[in-house]
Amino acid sequence: MNNLQLTNSLTRKKEFFKPIDKKKISLYACGPTVYDNPHVGNARSLVVFDILYRVLKLVYGNNVNYVRNITDIDDKIIEASKKNKKTINEITRNITSVFHKDCENLNCLKPTKEPKATEHIKEMIEMTSSLIKKKFAYENNGHVYFSVSSFKNYGRLSNKNLDELKAGNRIEISDLKKNSMDFVLWKPSSKEDPGWDSPWGRGRPGWHIECSVMSEKYLGKIFDIHGGGLDLIFPHHENEIAQSCCNNSTDNFANYWVHNGFVTINNEKMSKSLGNIITISDAVNKYSGQVVRLALLSAHYSQPLDWNDELLHNQKNTIDKWYSLYEEQKEEGIEDITDVLLDDLNTPGFIAKIHELYTKANAGDKKKKSLFNSACRFLGLFNISKEEWDNFKKKKIRLSETDIIKKINERTKAKNDGNYSLADKIREGLLKEGILIEDQKGKTIWKYK
């Protein structure tokens, strides 16, 4: 069973997983910055590392220590507080509550530890002081910066040298830095902003130092696996490695780095400017947590995933079909069919195996029916009864009138442009949502069916 392979971002190849200690498996995943409701891009990381956690527990039992932090002090949180005229505590408490509900709806197992950044300020000050003492960081006017040039392996994770990193990324410009690539460990806080007393005055930690401190406290100076989204490789994870290795005089920080690919929406990048951010809550309310989870696992974690109506409808139909063979939970070992998951968390391959089991079970094989149910549960499905699923299906989830009119206008434009296949696709999409449209005397009218 101990033949788990993972694609290691640090070496850029698939490797057999060799833990530091088989009785103390250590996994750290970057959790949310709680300033706004989590979206489906965040959900992918949640579900991917939940699957990794389940696989590690399958192989190593209860010897897995899974730490996922909550960033509850950050410039984005301060901005959200001012914009929404709410206190920092109100913002972080509310969004953390939403996040936990999302985790529950996606049927993610609870991590072993869920530390909050604000509960570890003392340790962050200590690490920052240590880096200054060891000449890896410097203070200037209440700011403390890490000196990137002091770490010879900087850029190893992102596979870029300093010049490439300077050219390809937005870097915070400041006259207080000795080098434009240097990053902040501590910064001053104004009177109205959250702050803590430190040797450099009242202030707050930089983002990167938070994860270095929390991972070390709960997993040690060197641990097994560090995970997160692809967008965190630079600068966040690169900076974590630099400050932790320098402070601890180690060559490594985490031995394996696992990163999940991006989620696009109808082949476009998710962004507030495009107005295409889909929150986890909205997706779950519309399609159910199981459908959202299966959709997120339908592509290999390292590949991009496009979020669209066709994907969600296909997963909904699959879950609906699978529920025809639902049975109450029974103990059934699934070790014989998990080899595909041990091969770099190949969830599409595992889903294909579930389809095969369904076909055999549907033909009357009772043993395969029991195995089919266990496989679905291992994937995080079948966490509600068939009756609950059927009740959810009966709910009529209606598109808003604004969304319907927007779709109709898109269809009209497609027809005017001669793109009749797109026009038909939009009509079919509305029909799937329970919206009938008819063209009458140069106008398009709609109604709920």
C-alpha cells in the first residue's frame, strides 16, 4: 500500500512519497484569507487536499497531521472592513463561519489543526527578530524586510532566477527596501488599524511569515508535504522557503510541494472586473455539495479546470444515476481499487472505476454494489441519504430575471452575428435551467416551465 506517488513542484517530477516518519505524516495546506466569501477556485484546493488527506489516512491510518491555517490579519481584510463599515472581528468571524459551512457542504474532513494567524503573533515577532539577528533581514522606519539576496536558493521552487522573477511579477515598490525583491516581514499599523507591540513599533506581520510560523509550530522545521493553489508558488511559497530555511539553517522546508491548477469560468479567468466570481455557497445551493465536489475532482488536480453549465449538469446526472444504487453505509475495504488514486491522486481514473463498478452492480452483482457505495463514500460522496438527495432535486432553483435577460441578449447578439450554433447553445442552456424562450414578432419572450 505504501506506493503513493505525487508530482513534486520542487523537482518538477512525479516521485514516490517517502515520509520523514511513517508514524507522523505531516501535511500543511494554505487556508483562506477571510475577507470575502470563498469561491469555486478556493473550493478546488479544499477538495484536492481533502482527497490527499483521505489517501494519506488510508495508507498511514491515524498517523496523519493535517494543518490548514486561517489568515485573519491581512491588508485585504482591513480594506473589506473599511469598505463594508464593519469591524475586523465582524468580517473575519462572518467569513470564517461561511468558510466552515462551505467545507461542511463539500464534505471535507476537518483538519487536525486549524490555527489562526492572530493567535501566533508572538511567534511571528520571534522569527522576525531571529532573522534580523542572523543578518537575513533588516529594519527600516518600522518596516522589517527579508533580504532575498541572502538566500542563494531563492527561485528554486518557481524555477526562475531573480532577474526573471523581477521581470515577470508585480513587486511592491518601496524606497525603504535595499533590493526591489525584498519582502516584508513586519509593517507599521496606523492607530485605527489592527496592530501589536513589537521591537520595531506597533504593527502587524507580513503574509508570508504567518505560514512559516504556523507550519513550524505544528509540524516542525522540516515536514512532509506543503500544498496550495498554483498561484501561491510565487511569491508566497517561495518566500516561505527562504525565511524558514534561513532561520532554521536547513536545506529544505517541506520535502514535497503539491499545487492544484486554476479554475476558469467558461474559459475565462475568474475576476471581479469580469463579474464572473462564483462563490462556493451559490454553487452548492444551485447544484448541491456533491455535484460541486465531483465536478472539482473530474479533472486531474494539476490540470486547469473549466467551470461551466455542461460540466455541472453532467456531474448532476452522474450523481443522480449513482443514487439508484445507494445503500446505507457498510464496512467494505476499498484497498483493491485505490491504486489509481495512489498514482498522483488520479481522481478521473478513480471516477472511471466507480462507473465500472456501477455497471457491474447494476447488473446484479451484490458484492460490487457494496464496493461501489464504499468507493463513492471514499471520494466524499453519498454523505446524504437517497431521500435527502431526491428532496434536493425537487427544489426549483430559478435564475434571476437579470440573468435570464442577460442570456437572451447574448443569444440575440449571437443570432445577429450569424453564430446560430451559439444561439442554440444558449437556448438549450436556459431550457436546462427551466426557462422556455420564444421568438415572437422580433422579440424574445420567456417563461418558467
